[in-house]
Amino acid sequence: SPACLLPDTERLYTEATQTIAQRFGKDYTWDVKVRVMGATGKDSARMVIDLLQLPLTTEQYLDEIDVLYARLFPTAQLMPGAEKLVRHLHRHGVPIAIATSSKQESYMLKTSLHRELFGLFHHVVCASNHPDVQRGKPFPDIFLVAASKFEPAPEPSQVRWMHARG
């Protein structure tokens, strides 16, 4: 199943993280962002705190970032061509699923403007809430779990992954 970044959320993640970083005189640079991308909730928080040397606990950081996400994520627009691609694949019977590092709550916020389109997907796997996903991206766990939910499960050569980290 093809996979890609459908809602344009990377800039929203960057904006939220930069907001917190700036409070402490830090800058959320591309070098830091690339190391954090794809990590799940607590792992991502720990990485940002460590890499930027923020004086926050993981819980404090997560509480603050969740408030920012709740404000930003519902504004997420689709990436150019995303709707056309999803509708084409669905129309032609190509099985498609969502495999995201996000928590279920964040996924719902990010897709709130496009519920009908996201309803075309066979299923959604949110790594941060899924017990079978042990490791975040770039490890393939989330994609293997998502693929296993199709009947029959696709061969590895049928799975496509498009992400900045691999």
C-alpha cells in the first residue's frame, strides 16, 4: 500500500516545538528535527529535551506540547496531490491504510478537516497508542502492524513508505 504524508503537519510540529524551545532561548533546528522525526510521544519528548537541553520533565514537555497541538492540528491542510492520490487508489481497489507515529487523539485533530477522505482508508494504526508497535520510525514496526491488518496481508514488496527519515 502506498503511504505518504497526507496532512501537512510537519510545519505544525515544528511551530509547536519551536514555541517551547524559544521560551528557553533555544532553536529547533533542522538537525534536531531530523533526529526526532518519526519518534513516538515520550521518545520524541525525551529527544527534544535532551538535544535542546530544556529544563523540563518529559511530562511537563508533553503537557505543553499537547496544548499547542490541540490548537494547531485542526488547521492541517492536505499536501498537494494527496486527495487525488487517495481517491485514485480507493477507486481502483488498492488497499490503503494509515500508519502514523501520532496518538489517536492527535490523528483525529489532524484529520478533522478531511474526515470523509480519511474514511476511505481500510484502517489506521497509531503507534503511540498501539501495543504491538514497540519501536517508532525509522523501524518498520508500525508498517508491519498496519500491513498485518489487511486480509490477506500484502507482501513486503507491496508496501510503500515515504518519509523524511527513510
